[in-house]
Amino acid sequence: MVDVKLLAEWFWTDRWIGSSAFLLSLEARGLYREMLTQAWRRGARLPLDAESIKRAVAATDAEFARAWPLITTYWHERDGVLINDTQVAVYTEAQLRVQTASERGVKGARARWGGNGRG
């Protein structure tokens, strides 16, 4: 699969409101959501070190210290990065849809215009 930069984050509100993370405090939910957004921008992964995460989400040391213990169970290390399994699944599906649409577009262009469909 081609690694396509996804400029919009898929966020399903019904899934979010029904998740256990929605029951967290507003501060913890805020950190969690910011981390998801920052991870999305980085291919559904974050660096492992807290300092980089705090910078990415603009959290103070105190905010991070209060909220991280509440959301840590939603994240885990894999291959040297921090991931959220649900987000990885959604991100992978989004990339697949983009790739499929692109391939269909090229195929349609070839059918209409002939050649390789690239110009």
C-alpha cells in the first residue's frame, strides 16, 4: 500500500461518545483527543518520549502529569512508537480508500483518454 498523507482526520462522533475514553475527565479527554490528532498527522503514531508528546499537544508538565495516567491504557508501544489500535485500524482503512480511489481514477482516465492515464 502507498503511504498517502491524509489531510483530514476521520473522527466518528458516535464511536467517540460510546467509548470508555469519553467518560474520562474533560482534561484527560482533551489530552487523548490531541494525541489522536497529532498521531494522525504522523501516520497514526507518536514518539515514545513524553517531552515530544507534550510539545506536540501543547500540554504543560502539570496537565500531562494529571491526564496521562488516565489515558495511558489507550496507547501502547509497537516498533518503537506509541500507537492507538483503533486509530491504526481507521487510518489504515482511510489510506486503503484513498489508494483505491486513485487507482480507479487512473483506470478511468486510461479508458477515456488512452495511454497511462497520467497526463
